Amino acid sequence: METYTWSYLKKYPKQTKRLLGIDDNQLEQLIALGKLLHQKKKKRTKKQKLELINLVREVHLY
């Protein structure tokens, strides 16, 4: 989903510094880092869910 602000920043990358205090390269790095952290969190959550499911299965077996 593309917002007006995101469209504007992509169209006028030099305005990123004025509006956000970081240049467009720093913004792209920040977005990439955010995406990476989001993926790590999703993996960790999935692992925790699987561990919980396995624990529940073990309890029901006994």
C-alpha cells in the first residue's frame, strides 16, 4: 500500500532529509532493517507457536 507521503518521498528523494532528518539512502536502509526485524520476529513467533503446540500434544499424551 502506497501512501501519499511515501509516493512524495520516492518522487522527490531530496526532500527526505528536510522532512525526516535523514537522507533517502538512510531511509531505505532503515526500511530494509525494519523488514528484516519483522521477518525475524515472525520466525520467532512461529517457533514459539510450534513449541507450544508440541507441549500441548505431550501433555495430552500422558
